Amino acid sequence: MTYQETVNYLFSKLPMYQRQGKAAYKADLSNTLALCKKLGNPETLFKSIHIAGTNGKGSSSHFIASILQDAGYKVGLYTSPHLLDFRERIKINGKMIPELEVIHFVENKSDLLEDISPSFFEWTVGLAFSYFAKEQVDIAVIETGLGGRLDSTNVITPLVSVITNIGLDHTQFLGNTLVKVATEKAGIIKEGVPVVIGETQEEVRGVFTEIAENLKSEIVFADQQSEIIDVPNLISYQKKNVQTAVIATKELRAFGFEVSNNHLVSGVEYMIRNTGLRGRWEVLQNKPTVIADTAHNKEGLAYTMKHLQDICKGEMRIVFGMVNDKNAESVMELLPDEAHYYLCEPEIERAKPIAELDDLFTSAKKNKKSFNKVSEAVKIAIADSQEDDIVYVGGSTFVVADALKFFN
């Protein structure tokens, strides 16, 4: 098979949460444990750092990976979902897993699809862990997909665990209170393994401290530590993620990792160059400025909308779409009344139908136009703009993915 045929095979063969939603979600680790056993337990053959949280875990993962790369280490990075290419999920020192590695893994391990019937995410975890073990990475930065306790990545025993923050997202799986969500995320804390909490939230602080105490795990709240580094031109909403990443990386010094303050600064400053991260406040063009960001829940959009209002000198034009299982009503109050909205529907099964989104924005009395495709919305938003305007593309990872395809 070619690489594209291989990826198409995986998409069609395996249940995929990002596209299908709840029907593809498996709430236990049995498949992952069985898969890893068949693969020779590759998760035991490399050191790791494990990251969960409602918002910021992707950015924090990339900041940590970049700092460690800058310090001269061979660093694996596992994140999800991808935007344009499946291989974005699995990288070593910023380079995506080669196409041939994906092809050979699928061809050589296809029998496991029948024996274990893994989900798309479980299969991808197996591929990532096998690749990191084969390439003998010095350390792998592993981001959870959804939750923590029952997430497929939670078969590793990391050197350090990280939980960025807690918000009400994926409540159909994780619970409908902050305490319930925090308890699920805290499932990545392992006995004797230090844990870094990115944001002190009084509603859930006790959950983390109690679990850490019971497991004899040192706990550090990153936002209570003194400012470590100052990077010019850092986007305001990334400061918390940087603080979390810096504190977490410093914890690795106790395990023999030599990371200087210069590595911390340089790793943060050159994170995008080092890791190839896309879709986080990514500027796609200038005059007018077009920015894409994958913030997709109340907490994430609160940061990006504030920053957008702070920097916009002209009109705000927001290309906006969502997936069907997100609470659209909860984010409406965050969306600026003065903006012009270009509503759209990403090309996935989980997309919120454009008619429903249009009705919601009509009820909220927002200035809007509606389009069936993201590309159409982006094109008209740019055509409507003056040079000083900003076109913001977001509301869903999949809206951003479709926009990137338009610009590519």
C-alpha cells in the first residue's frame, strides 16, 4: 500500500473519536494493554513525561519538547489530533514519523487489528510507542487524548506528570463538575512520580493534593512559582503554558537531564521552529491578518477572544464553526458583539449543522453570514476586509484544519 492508502485504511477500519464522537470512545485500558503486550511493551523502553488537562496541554507538550531538544536530547512527541497529516501526531525532534514507518507498521501488525479490535487512537498509541522505542529516544513527551485515568496513553510510568488546568469539556465522558473532571485527569498521577499542576484552581486543588499525598507524589503548582523566564513577543495566553512547561522541565533535572536557563529561554522562543506546531495563533497571511487558533471550548476561547480584542485595530471578522457535542451556548457570551461572523461547517461527521449555528447566532443578534464550507467562509471574510482588519479562524480544530487546507 502507499502511505495515503494506508492512512485511508486506518480511517475506514478503526473507530475514530475525532470524527465519530462518542461511538468511537472506549472507556478502559484493556485494548491498549493487550496491544502493548503484543508489541513487546515498548512503553517500558523509553523515559517519558505525561501531560493532561482541559486546555493548553498541546502547547505545553510542544514547549517541553522544544526545551529538551534545545538541550541536545533526542525527544519523541506524541500529540493529537492532527490538522493536515496523520504523522503530525508522532514526531522526533520536530520531524514527523516517516511514511514508510507507518506503512510497515500497519502491514506487519495488521493481524492485531483482528485480534484486539483497537480504536484509531489505541492503534496510534501503539505505533508511537513502538517508534519511540525503536529510535531509542532520550525521552518522549506524551499528551493524553481525552481525560487521563482511562486514556490510552495512561499505560506509561513517566518521570513527571503534568496537568495544565481543569474545565468543563467532554463532560459526557469525564463528568459534569470540575471535581469529577479533575478526578479523571488526576488518574495520570502515579505512585512516587512528581506532578506539576499548571493552574491553581481552588475548586479542584484539594483533589490533586489528596491524590498526590495518597500516592506519595511530590506536587508543585506552577503558577505559584516565581517567574522563570521572559520571552519577548510571547502571546499573552501562552504565558501560563510556558510557566507550566518550564516548571515541568526543571523537574527533570532531578533525573539527570541537564537543562540550563538558556535552554529554557531558547526552547520557548523557538518552539514553533523546533517542533513544527501549527494551529495555535498561527498567522496565515498579512494585510489583512488571518489568524487560525484551535481553541474550542469556553476556557480556551476566553483567552483567544480577549487577545484578539486587545490587538485588533480594525474590524474583527471571525470565521467560526463547531462540532456537535460542544456546548455552543456556553461560548456565545465570549464572542465579541462588534465582530462580523462567517459561520461554517467543517467537513466531518461531528460538525454542528450550519442551520443550527445560524439559528444560535440569530438569537444572539450577532452580525453573521453563513456558509456550507470553511473555505467559502474564509474567502469571503478576506474579501470583505481592509488591511487593518483581522480575520480569526476558529471554534474547532476541524475548522482550522479545513482553513489550513485552503491556504496550502
